[in-house]
Amino acid sequence: MVSTWFPSDTDQLFSLARAHPRALDTLRGCPGDRLPLERLVVDHLRNEYTDYSRDRSAPRHREACEAVAARFPHLARECRLQIRRRHRAEQEAELLRRRWDPSQRPHREHHRALAQASRRALCQLSVGQAVTFRLFRHHYAGTITGVGRSRVSVAYRTRTGRDRDRVRQMHAALVAPLSDP
């Protein structure tokens, strides 16, 4: 739970928020980006009148913004925007962390090697050629319906299921020709 000590009136906060960009422009020596007044007020309330600064995690940010919205309903829309903006930023940061995680390096190197092998294997494959491939634990026979840079589209049929005729894109290195075209 976030501790708060909000002021009773926001008129003074709006005048402070109006002065804040001018003060920043004076410090920088040039005109800066003009942020919406409500955003500046919510930022000020969250940082100065809550204990959010002790723990700047995403859940604490949400709690602080919800506390501001509960106390000042006219700022609720801006609070929701800031919560959504923070959530999006956290998701993007997590995506980047997963993408560049050192433990993912072997997976990326394996995929890169598979793509290179597939580009070489495409020389022996063409549309209409019968191929065999392994998918999970089962072996299938199919026909190539399309050729890309490193993948082929293979039409095949399963023994059971509602949709028995299927098409799947696969790396060319994972299919083996049954016969020459």
C-alpha cells in the first residue's frame, strides 16, 4: 500500500506545473518539449506526495497513480494513461531482455546455422517435388507448394483430425526429397 499526504487543493499544483517547464527551459538554456499540464501535475503528485520514490517498481507506480486518481478524479484519465504507458515500457524492456539474454545465444546460433543450411538445401528442392519430413514424433510425406529464401511450404495429409489436409512452412534443411522432380 502506498502512503500518501496529498494537499487539499490542486490549484497551487497547477501553477507549479505551469512554472516547471519554464524552470527546465531556463536550466537547459533552450525551449524544451511541452508536456501536458495534467501529466506534470500527476508526476509531481506521485513523486512528491507519495512514498513511490522509495520503490519505483511497476506495481508501486500503478498503486501511486491509482491513489492520485482516487483523490483527484479530474486527473484519473491521465493516471490511466501513465499506467498504460509504464506497462507498455515494461513489456518492451522485457522483450529486449529476452531477445538479448545471453542464455538465448545458443538458440540464436542454432537458428542461424539452420537458416544457412536451408539456403544450401534449396538448390535441390523445387515446387511440386515429393518430400518427407519429421514433425514432432511423426514422419510425414508431402509435396512442396512454395519455395522461399530458406523455407519451403509443404502440403501434407494427416491420418486423423477434422482438417486432415495441411500446409506448413519449414526450413528446407528439415525436409528430404523422396524423388527428383
